[in-house]
Amino acid sequence: MSENELTERVRDASVILTFRPAFTKFPKAVLDGAPSLRMVCVSGTGVEDIAVSEATARGIAVANVVGPSNRAVAEHCLALLFAVARSIPAQDAAIRRGAWKAVQGIELGGKVLGIVGVSGIS
């Protein structure tokens, strides 16, 4: 959906609950096009697709649903750690180009990993 289509769709909204935030962006222009808007809630863990500072300046509450995805996000972070350590994205791209060559990855055995929690994801 284009920014203009979204602006038209939410023009009279007081509250927006979005289920697919990665596909729906709420930049300043969309927020400005909804003068009655008082809240945007994302049914996910992040609000990076919403112009939060603009919303705050206009008195629009921005919220997300904390908790249900916490374990999935933590597991995804671990999967990315392993993928980077073993150069999986680069190796996958090389194989798809037909240009694979052996690359030494990082062995994680015996390493120490420090994790600092900054939210409910742990």
C-alpha cells in the first residue's frame, strides 16, 4: 500500500492496530493525515516503522505488544550469531552465484559471550 493510500485509509481513525508493521510504515506524512489519531499499536515487538517522535509531539500514543514474540526474537538473535560466525549469508550468496570457495568461520566452542538485556527479551 502506498503512503497516499494508507493516509486515505486512516484519515478518520482514532486508533490504529497494525498486525504487519514491517509492511506498513507510519511516517510523519501519514500521521499528519489523520488529525483524530490518538494511538498506534503494533502487534509485534518493535515500533521502528512509526515516526515515534512525530507521534509524541502530536499527543499520539505509540505502543507495541510485549511478550508473545520474546522467545522467537531471542532465538532469532542466536541463529544470526551462528550464521555470522560461520559466514552462512556470504557462503549462500557465493553458492547461488556459482562462485563458492572455502571460507574459515569462527568456531564458538570455548568462547565467552556476554549478553546484556535491555528489554523483556532474554
